[in-house]
Amino acid sequence: MSASADLHVEKVRENYDTRVDQWQTIYDGESFHDHVIQRRMDRCLEAVDTLGPVSGKPLSEESRRALDVGCGAGQMALALAQRGYEVSAVDVSEGMIEATTATFEAAGATADIQLADMRHLPYEDDTFDWVSGLGAIEYLTDPGEAVEEFARVLVPGGHMVVTSPNPYRLAFALDPIGVAIGLLGPPPTGYPRQYLSASTLRGLAERAGVEVVGLLGHGIGPLQVAKKPLLPARTSIKLSHSAERSLPLSWLEKLGANMIMVARKPG
């Protein structure tokens, strides 16, 4: 770990400590960005529901563990708990840990919730059936460090679901002025964020020794010029849903605002 990488993580922590309110309400928001975040979790949970625990036995018959990394306000972690998993949740932000704790308390649910850096997960090898990292690995200077850690704590045969913003998203292609503004101006958060293509994610999976099960792009749009939307959010969301239903998967992989990768640790 380099000093510059550690400083980057510290800036991320400081920024997210100021964004707790945003993440407590983002899954109820009506903007296109909120919709993409909501859709991201829905699609990740579809993978969890489809692939299930390693043993294939019902969760009611056998305890299985899931870890949510970069847990934010705890919505994904709670959804895993409600599916019957014994859940652990970690985040680098103290504010987000407090928010996740509040989310579980309000739901009358329990979880192992810890402050932790995703590069150094506080768990032993071969612990979890599922590791989820939604909007997490792009906050590292080397996202592969996190993918390797996710693989380490997975049981053989276990799965990870990892997401990242896509550098080739349609919105960027349609708004070169907005892209130029983003490249020329300082990062609004005080630190850069990684944009990882499908091929980059596949490379990270290979580096970590896991097998890619599926790779999907989602969130088509919005139409904008100089970062200003041309259509109401509701219209953009409808168009995005229509595109996701009609476009081939190979196109979604190239044009989606976000990428979702599901990978399996060899058993």
C-alpha cells in the first residue's frame, strides 16, 4: 500500500462522512442518478436470488454468511439479511456505519457492522457465500486490491457481485462538452474516481483468481448537454427501462452507465 493510496482512501472517508443524509434517502429518490442506484441494487439482488448459497440448500435449513462492502446506509446489507443470510457489513466512513446501524435497528434486524478498509477486510479466508461491493471498488487507486480481498474471504464456490461506473456509457458519448468539463475541472469531491470497463473488470477477476459468471451494463442515459438534462427525469427513466428490455446484452455491456460483474471463486 502506498502513501498516496492511503491518502486517497482518507479523502473518500472524509467526503462520505458528509454524505450520510444523501445515502439514507437515495433509494427513495426520483432523479435519474437515484434510479440508476436503485436499479443497480435490484439487479445485484437478482443475481443473489438466482445463484443462492453455495450448498444450494434453503437458507432456513443452514446458516449462510454474506458480506456487504461499502455498505453506505445499509440498504443492500438489510436486503441480504431479509433473505436469510447472516450478514456482515463494512464501510470506511464512520457516518455510514452509524447509518447502517440505524437502518438495522429500525428494521429490528441484526448484523455484524464494522468500520473497515476494503483493502484489509477483518475476516478470515473462506468465510462468506456472498460478497457484494456496490459502488465501492472505484474509490481505490487500485481496484484490484479490493477484488482480491473479496475473493480471499469467499468460500470456494462462493460468489461476489461487484459494480463500477462505465467509462463508455452512452451519456458520455452524447455529451462530449460535459465530459470535457469533467476532465478539465477539479474533482468536485476532492479525489478522482475510477471508471472501469467490462474488459477491465474481467482483468481484475482474472487477477483475483475468480471466474466471471455474468457481466451486465445498466442505466442507459440520460440525454444531456454540458451536464444539463434535456428530458425530465421520469422520461429518461422510462427510456432507460425500454432500452434495457430491448437492447442486446452486448450493447448494454458497452453503453450502460454502470457495470455489474458476478464472479465465482473456484470450488
